[in-house]
Amino acid sequence: MTNTVTIAATFIAFLLLFTAVGIYSATQKEDTTADYLLASRSVNPWLTALSAMSTGQSGYLFAGQVGFAYSIGISAIWLTIGWAIGDYIAWWFVFRNLREISEETSSETVSTFLAQNNKGARSITIISALITIAFLGSYAAAQLVAGSKALYVMFDWDMYVGIVLGAIIVVIYCFSGGIRASIWTDAVQATIMIGSLLMLLFVALFYSGGIGELWTKLGAIDSGLTSLNPDKLPWGFFPFFIGWVVAGFGVVGQPHILVRGMAIDSAENIGKARDLKAICGLVNSFSAIGIGLAGRVLLTQLGDSELALPTLSQELLPAILVGVMLAGLFSATMSTADSLILSCSAALTQDIFPNLAKSYNLAKLGTLTVTAIVLSIAIAGDDNVFEIVNFSWSILASSLGPLLLVRVWRLPITTTVAIAMMGGGMTGALIWRVVLGFNAAINEVLAGMLAGILVYLIFNFAQQRRGAD
């Protein structure tokens, strides 16, 4: 009982800290939609980096990636390395132009950036906004589920309790200061994520007998756990790895991360934010893999691999540090959930219903509406965080990513082609994953993005042929 009280007290203290940071951010706000959605494009690169890192990694890291390493072993490292390479390439070649052009065109949301000044641009805006709401909504629901899994392990609460608690906290600081509150709390949460993961990693390695002993024990359980080559790859290693590189590059289709690039104080600072984000992200990811491997040795009877991290924390750490670890996990889920909900809210109030676009209060009402929808999805939906996040990320990358590349590289495009690209990319990813089942060989983002790009090339070729005739 004493341990439970100590864990709860520590956890609540961190939740109050996050909420206080979010509320304090309101002292810096302006009551405009531009400030609510992009913090008046004034975010420094350190905050941008930490926010983008914590938003991108989310409960997927603490629940999904730890569970993935627990299940398949050291070969999970290729997901991390491939994803990091793709993400870095995207920040290098795309985000600077995104920041410059979004300001030139006064684009405050990703959907308005994709539409820009095309004739019939409303169609592009509405379709991309609907895609954003549908798939970021399920993505956000997965974050609330990831947080609730930790509370279930720690306190034996019903899953819906953690889901509701996370939603309430997110609404409080989103209401306080919009994306500025989200970014500021993200930075605090990112720091706690890094510290808590490293702490549990070192403790878990100690209890496993060190790296050498851990390796020996993993091999004794299953030799595949210590093999760098993933088991049962239908087309071999190289296609598998390239698929994860492209999945990381799929950040170009993620509105909740793209807006961080749009909100940074200067395009000149994109490089600094990119490098810091990459370093922190790799530290977190490798820590998560190490924790998953140690969990496989120390938790031999675990039913749900996505419960490895909270269960390991409870087994190995003193109560006060369990509270810190729980705060770290919950930080990861909330830092993403708030960003996803704000992006969905922007799509609803700025893009689908433009008459509401200049109303600060209605923008906040949109946030509340979206949160209610996400809450419903989380309570009623699937509880596999890894699969939900992967699927949502893939569809967003495939449908919005190719069109965003056309925009940041200032290529000519018509409204018809833009809509066809979004539809073609989504269809390509769905066929690859659902119909053909090839996603085990190559991540569906590759198929989806190539399909979207192919649509653009075909239409351009046809247009040039008509012009030649």
C-alpha cells in the first residue's frame, strides 16, 4: 500500500508539473489563431527539437518499440537505424523549404500549405484535412491507450481510467496556450523521457548481469534473439531495411510534426533543431531496445509484450523511481496526443470550416470536440499500440507526403493531380498492406509514396504529350 501511494504521489507531482508548464505558457500567448496554431512562428530550435522528438516517438517508443525488441530481439535495431536515417534526410531536404514557403504563403496548417493558391484549392484542403482527422485521430487514440496500459500495470486500474485521465490533462494545457503549451510541455516531457529510459536501462542491465550475461541469456532463450538478421524476411534484409528508411522519411506526411518545422523562429535554425532531435531520438530508441531485451530475460511469463516497460519498472525500481518512470511513459503519450489533437482541431476549424478560422474561441472548441472523438476511439478501439501507430503513420505518409514534396520543391501541379496523388498514395499503401500482405517484406510507406509520385509523373507526362500534340 505504501509503495502504491509513493508511486501515485510521484506520478501526480509530474502531472501537475506538466499542467503548470502548459498553463504558464498562456502568459506568453496572443489571442489569435496564428498564435494558437503556430506560436507566432517564434519557437527556438532547442524547444523545436525536443518537442519534435517527443511528439514523434510517443507511446510507440515506450510501449510499441520496447515490446517489439522484447518479441524479436536485437534485430529490432534496424527499425531504429532505418527510421532515424529517413527522418534525418527529411529534415535535411524538406523542412527548411517548408518553413520558408509556409510563411511566404501565410499557411497556418498543413492542409492550407498543400492547397496554396491552386484553382479549386478548397477541394485539396478539405480532402487532406479529412485524412488528417481520420488517421491522426486513431494515432492519438493509440497514445491514450499506451498511457492507460502503464496505469493498468501500476495500479490495476481499468484501461479507460488512464485514457480519460490523459485526455483531460491534454485538454487543460492545450486550452491554456495552444501549440506553444504543447511545445513547452513537450520539452519538459522529453527531458523526463530521456532520463527515465536511461535510468531503467542501466538498472535492467545490472539485474541482467551486464551486457555479456544478457547476451548469453538471450541466446539460451532463443538464438534468434541475438541475431542481427530479422527472422523470416520474405524478400531478404535489404528491402526490409530500405522500407524502414522510407518509413522514417514519411515524417513529411505527419502534420503534427510538420507544424513544428513551420513554427520554428527561423529557417536558418532548422539544421540545429534537426541535429539535436536526431541525437536525443537515438538515445531514447537504443535505450528502449535495451530495455526490451532485458525484459525478455527478466520477465519470462509476460503475456503482452507492450507491458514490458511498466512491468520491469515495478519489478526493479524503488517506488519513487517507479513514479518517475510512469511519468516518463505518460509524458511520451501526452506529448504526442496533444500535438495530434491540435493538428486535428486545426484541420477541423481552419480547413473544413473556414468561417471559424479567425475565431480563437471556436478554435479551442474544435480542440474539445476532437478530444471527445479521440477519447471515444481509444475506449472502443484496438489496444495494439505498435500496429495502430504504424498503420496511421503509413497512411498519412503515403497520402500527404508526396504532395508535400511537390509543394516544398515548388513543382507545378493542378488540383486534379493533387487529389489524385493523395488518393493514389493511400490506395497504394492499403493494397500493399491489406490486400497483398507485403508489409512484412517492405514497409507499406515505400509503396504508398511511390504510388503518389507515380501519379504525379504520369499526369505530367500526359500533359506534356498533349502540349506536344
